[in-house]
Amino acid sequence: LATVHAATTRVAVNPTTAASEFLGLGTRPRVRALLDANEKLRRLQLQGFDFPRIVVIGDQSAGKSSVLEAISGVQLLRGTGVVTRAPIELRLSNSQETTCKASVEADGVPGWEGPCESVGEALNATMRALPGLKPSQRGARRGITEDIVHLRVTAPGAPELTLVDLPGLARVATEGQRPDVPELTRRLSKTFIEPSQSIVLVVCACNADLATAEALRLAAEADPDGERTVGVLTKPDLMDPGTESSVQDILRGKVVKLERHGYFVVRNRGQLSRNVTQGQALTDEAQYFSTHSIFGKLAQRGRFGAPALAQYLAEVLQDAIARDVPEARRLVDSKERDVIAKLQALGDAADVDPSKKRARLVRVATDFAQMVQEACSGRSDGERGLTADVLALYRGFDADVRSRAPSRNASSYSARVREAVAETRGREAFYGFPSAQVFAGLVADLVDDVRAPAERVVSDVRARVLVAGRAAAAVSARRFPALRKKLEELVGDVASEKYEAAKDSVALFLDAQRHPFAQDLLVSEEPTPRPSFRPQSRPTSSNDAFEGQVDFV
């Protein structure tokens, strides 16, 4: 946060600041501060914001690494086939010192610092040690990984620039490679170039057919309008004699047009000129273009050479970052406010002294017990407490049970009684009176009807207890996640224990209610006298006898 605030405050730009104005005299420290802040925020993976960066893509062996070598002045990974097997984020920074220094970092790999002459060896060692390319993983050594390698180069006169070099786009898997290498390279390139903030640097060889270049096709899919795509043509010295004039058609957009940024042409060192210094290579490149019979006459003189490309990319990147500074500042400020609010919610720092720890634990336990008590009885702010919630559940249960009580006048229940009485005909203790089993069976049916609602209300009460207990734990132990988890587990254990006991009690009570006859004198004694039943006279018909049995039940 401090880095971003310092960088954006020193820059003090707005979204309409032009690149030419932003790159005025004395702005190099500002640019460096912005790029440093940009790099740190990207490593922190700040969500909700895509930071501007230049992503380099190209077909296999198109010369991507050679272009980056020309811009950075250091030797990178070179060779045939898929040489770059992981994204390399190259951060260039100007230095007041006379020597070139570099550092290589990657997650899970020891860092490296040293002279720029050893960067190639350091990159190779880092690549071999990446988790996704370890030899222990079958086939991974010849595959591709998404692990990012961070390379920082500090050298005198270096442009303030950040680029991401991606593995070359392979059309087919060669001997010893994983068969899905072509798909992996395409998917990785699409992941980096699809964000709208990415500036796409497409590298193609002059002696290749641009219409069939896979890199240009992917760039067109991610950037249909060509507003953020910069083209680079390499290996002009390998073109067939007499075909050099086709470069002019490419620069004018007659082959594959890049609407805003167009193309640049560079000539890099070849594999046979590794002993040539980078400075000498740039001198040879400038002489090659100026003395060439075709290239020397082209009007687009500002589009030839690695220095012109580096300067242009620096302007494009710095302009994009300057344009997005207000949004980055707003987002960082919002994140800062969120973090400060969370820190303030944590309260004072935790105690270190054992006696103070015990005292704090007692306070937390006391607060928890008090909150549980308040939750049961209702709080002072007028919010209904746990007891009121449970009573409401009981009232609902009471209404449910009463609604299930049969009505004597209900034809459906009368039919049910008639059927039960009819099934016991012939087993009456006294003629005109149904057997006791009829009465007991009907009572058991009524009890069974309320068993499910009774079990449900027990479960609902347990759920209310869990909510109240966990809420008390969340507030009283909010600063101590482990203690909060322990309190929640305690609430759950107690609630489960009481829940099982309550279920057993309800089941026992309902089972007892299924048997309406008891020998307990306390149960048999009633405050009001029982109704007396006078013996009925012998019915005149069987139907009269049946009606009498129904009335009795």
C-alpha cells in the first residue's frame, strides 16, 4: 500500500494524460515507481483489477527470445523447438551503476542473483527446478507449466519496461514431448493475452506466411480491433532475395493489418554469432537496415531496429499504466479500508504473559455465558430471545396436535370407528359394549398421528439452540478462531446430547400414551367423578346394538 500510494502520489496523473506528456523530462523515477508498484501488486494477486503488461507470443522458433535479448541486453533461453517452458516475466530497470545485475525468482525454487552474463544458466536451472517440470513427474520435463519465473535486469540505459515471455506456439509435439504440448502452449497464451489490459507483442518471422501464423490468429481472437496488438517481424536477413519488398506491404497493413500499433522489424543475433556483444549486435543491426538495398529506402524508418521497438513499447506500457493509476489507487484504497476495518474489529494485540492469557480466557468464557443467557431470556434491544422462539414452536405444536383430534361428528372418523368395532364382533365382554382392544387401538392410532410433529418440534428446538450458541461464540471469541471453533463444537456436543435425551423422552411419553389403561392409582384418581354408564336394555335389533357401541367409543 505504501509503495502504491508513494508511486501514484509522485506521478499525479489522470486518465487523459498523454504518453508524450507523461514521459517528459525527469519522469524516469516516476515510471520506475509505477512499474515497481505494478509488479508488487501483481505478485500479491490483487483481485478485481488487471494490470497493464506486455505479453510476448509467437510461433515456435519465431525469435521471441532473441527479441527480448535485444531489448534487455542479456542472453536468455535459446535453441530449437519449445525452449521456453514457463512464462518468464522480464522486468527491466535503468541503473546508475556501470555493471549489469540480474535476479531470478520463482515459487518453490531458491532465488538467484548475479551478473547478467549468467542469466541463461540461472534460467535453465530454475526451469529444471520448477514444481511443474520436475523430473519425478513423468513427461513433465518435456512439457509446459504455468509457474511464472520472475527475471529482473538492472543495467545502465535499460528501458523501464516489463514483458512476459511465453512458450512458443507449437503446431505438433516433437520426439520426447508430451502429446498435448500444442494445446498447452495455445491455452497458456490465451490466458495471458485475453485480459483487456494486456498489450500483445506478436513475433513472426519475415520468411513465414503471416496469414497462417498461429500467434496472429490468437491475437486477433483476443483483440479483434487490433487496439492493443504490436507486431514484430524477425529474421529479415533470411528472406529469399527479391522478396524483401513484401515487408513494406506488411508495414502498410496490406497483409494482416494491426489497426493501431502496426509492425516493427528487428534483426537479432543468430546462433552462429553468440560471441558478439549485444552492443555490437545493435550496431550491426543499424548498419544492416541503413545499407540494405530495400530496407534502407523504406519510408517507415522509425519502425526498424530493437532500440526503436524498446522505446515504443516503453511508451505504450507507461501510457497504459498512467491511464489506469486512478483506478488502481481507488481499488487499493478500498482494500486498505477493508483491511483496517478487519484489524480494528480484532481489537488489541493478543496477550503474551500466561497469567494474562488465562484472564482473557476467563473473560471470553464469561462473555460467552452471558450472551447465551441473554439469548435465552431476550436482549435489552427488544429482540426476541431463544425462550420465546421455543415457546412459539410449542404453541405451533399444540395447534398441530389439536388440529389432528378427530371430531365425533366427522363421517370419516365415524366410519373408522364402525370398521374397528365391526372387526371385533363376537368378542365383546358384555353384549352391547365393544372390546377394550378397540378402544386401545383407536387411541394408539391417535398417538401415532402426533409422533412425527413431536419429533419435528424437538429437532426445531435443537436447531434454534445451535444458532443461538454459535452466534454467542462468534461474537465473544471473534478474535480467536481456534477458541471460537472449540466453543461451537461444545455447543454442538451439548445440543446433540440433549437432543438425543429429548427424543428418548418424547418417544417414551408417546409409547405410554398408546396404552390408555393404567393401574396407577394416581392416574386413576380424577378431580371429577367419572360418568356412570347404566346397563342398556337388550337392543331390539343388531343395528341398535352397533350404534350403542359406536357411541360408547
